[in-house]
Amino acid sequence: MTAVEERKVETATRSMRAYAEELARIQESVRVGPGDEATRRQHARGKMTVRERLGLLLDDGSFTEVEGLRRHRASGFGMEAKRPYGDGVVTGWGTIEGRTVFVYAHDFRIFGGSLGEAHAQKIHKIMDMAYAAGAPLIGLNDGAGARIQEGVTGLAGYGGIFQRSVRASGVIPQISVIMGPCAGGATYSPALTDFIFMVRDTAQMFITGPDVVEAVTGEKVTHEELGGAGVHGTMTGVATFVSDDEISCLEDVRHLVSMLPANNQEFPPEALADDPEERLCEALLDIVPADPNRPYDMRDVIAEVIDHGELVEIHEGWAANIVCGLGRIGGHVVGVVANQPMSFAGVLDISASEKAARFVQFCDAFNIPIVTFVDVPGFLPGTDQEHGGVIRHGAKLLYAYCNATVPRVQVIVRKAYGGAYIVMDSRSIGADLSFAWPSNEIAVMGADGAANVIFRKDIAAAPDPAARRAERIAEYREQLMHPYYAVERGLVDDIIDPRETRMVLARSLAMLSGKSATLPQRKHGNPPM
């Protein structure tokens, strides 16, 4: 009897139990991965295995894997002898706090997590499933880029990921978690998503690595100096969140997901409203100095107003002169945008404008109301800003607010000068409601600068120019900058007691919860990029 005939006999006589046992052995080998030594090396790098990560990210026992037995079909360079199950990426779905999410996660132990044809097709499939199901997509990135042994097919695989990510943009939340290397064209996959988490010391992102940089420019730089979490969390704004370790990172991802809707047709999940909406915020009378030139921490103001002071701050380390984040008022999720007087007096500049514009755009895409706290002296002056395109970048924030149809409420805490006042969601660009504290100063510019322009000749001709300047400043402030000037002209809806800010916001947002607004019929606008 030939070997083929023997296999036929064996197949014919095997029981279903034997088939099931064989499947269980294969599935266990897939779950374990390439072996203890590969796992030891992964742990030695300070990184968890892909299964350990999924176990922390998802609810216990909720993960369902897709295409776990997929193998590549490449040949050459010894690839035909290395065909591990999974091909270096684990894909599937599970739940976070009972809500469905889809996930793909690189397994660095297999081909360094590099992307080949089969690897890419697995990611394409799970992206398509997330889009069709209307559920968030989370990518755990720990890969070495395109698989060189498979040539251009790896690059084409990235193209498929990019195209799907753009299609899903504004439809489902997309979250990237960088837990290892992410280089070259691979960096554009997370760059297209809504949020990027990075783990300090183990995560890096860069287009060209240190060796290429040195060869081309002569500059010597480490992986961490070139594209580490610290760089992208503070200098470039690429990283939305930076975590000290993988465990806290995955916990933060779970918390963020708990505040997001599943898709753009839903509202964010509500939480138990156990912080009274009518609660007075007595501390606000002491947090904000009446003197417009004295700094304070706007985060303290926000903490008094939102439920339990809990704010998920976006880009905390980048563009610190503006604060953006997600919180709740009365159990309902709101997006918060606020000038930060503790950093550059809260001025708007290139980075702050970009940071806030993208956040406003995200909130509008996913039905999250926006509350804007204003204390802004204007745009940052200087040749660096002007030559860097502050006009174009500032217009991004203006465009984002003007285009937003979600409920929008503005609170002017103290000063609001010039074009920056308009850009920070003023009534004139579509805010539904605008409230101001009795300390507000709304004007084209500060009284000092205005008096110097309007009364320049008068001040210069006076016997005592300093005294005349002080007199004219007081006159300008009294006539055009008193706290009730804007409300008297209908540019502000009401002056409110700071202690009642939370209550006023809660009532306003409840009234606006049924807001319906439509944009003009068009393919899309052409925002300043």
C-alpha cells in the first residue's frame, strides 16, 4: 500500500473526536506562539506578548479570533520553510465594558511583526468588519514595517490599510497603540487614526531611522531622540497620550473607549449622574484672579465644572497653552476646549490652533457637545509664527468651529481679545450660547494697546504723558471694555455668577440635546490643511 493510500485509509477511519483533538492542538500552538525563547526575548525588551496585551485590553474571555490559522504563501529567501500560523498579527473582536470593539495586534515574535501579503489581508478584513459593524477599531502596533522578503506586496498592503482608515474616518473611532517600533510608511497608518497612544521607552515612530539620518545629514541620533514617546508627546503632537508602561497604557485605552460612541450614528454612552448638576462651584471665585494679567491653571476651573473633576486630557504635553479633553456634565460626555493662562498667557499659536482644531473636528464627527472656556489675549506675535503660517493654521480652528453642528456653548472667563476671541467659538461663528463671567473683557485689543493707538498724539502732547496715558486707558476700558458691553449688544447671552457655571452649562446642554443642524449640499469643504 502506498503512502497516499495509507493516508486515505487513516482519514476514512478517523473519528470526529480525533479531528477535534487535532484542531485543539493546532489552536493551542497558535495561542502559545513561536516558543518560550521568543517570548523571553519579548519580555526582556520590556514588552508583553500579543496575547497578554489583548488579555488586558479586552474584557475577560470576550476575544474571538479571526483567521488565526492564516499563513503566508511567499517563496524565496527561505520563506517557504517558515510559515507560522497567524503570520505575525492577531485579529478579531471582543468587548470593553461590554461594548464591542475590533482589534488587530502585531506579534513581534513572528517576523518582527512585519507586514506581508497575508498579514495585510488579515488587517484589511478586520477593518472592513469594524466598518460594517459600526464599532471602534483598535490597532496594537509592534512591527518592523513592510516585510522585505515579500517585496512590493507589503507596500500594497499598507495602501489598503490607508484607504480603509480614510474611509472609516469620522464613521467609527480609530485608536492606535504604539508599543514597539513603527517606522517608514507604517507610521502613516496610526497617523490617520483619531488617537495615538505611545509607551515610553519602548515605542518609537519615525519615517527614516537613525542610520539613514546619519548617512544623509551626518547627524547622530538615537531611536528615542528621533521618534520616542517623549518627542511625539511634547514636540510634534503625533502622540495623543503617553504612558509609562503597557499596563497603564491599555487601561487608559479602555477608559477612553468608555467615553466614545460606537460610531457616528450614536451618542456617547452615559454614566451614572451622581454629581449634582445644580452644584454650585464656590471655589471658582478664588481660582481665577480678577487681574487679567495674573495667571491661573484653567484645569482647576474645568475640574470644578465637570463631573468629579475627571478630564481625559488630549495632548497634555503638547501645545500646553490650550487644554482639550473629554469629561462629563450630568453623566453626559462633553468635549472641553480652553485657553491655558499658565502657558504663554493662553495665547493661540500654530500648535494650539492645530491641536484644538482636530479635537473640535473629532467631537463634531462623533456627536460630542463642545464647551469652550475663553481667556485669550490674542494670537502669539513674532516672525516665527508669521513665517510658520499662523494665518493658515489659525484658520484650521476657525474652520473646525464654523463647520461643527453639535451643541456648542462658550464661557468667557476673563479676557477675550481680537481675532482670537472670534476664533474661540464666539456667537458670531455659530456658538449656540455664549456666557461670560462678570470679570470679562471683550475687545479688539487690551486697553493699554488701544489707548496707545487711539490717543497717541494726545498722550505725546500732554505735560505728563504717563498720567494722560493712564487716564485714556481708564476711559477706553470704561466705555468699550466694561463687563456688560457685549451682553448689551447681544454678542453674549448672559453674564453669570461663576459659581453657577456648572448649573448653567448642564441646563444649556440639556436644552440643546435635540439640536438639529444641516450643512450645505456638497461633496466636502476645502479646509486649510
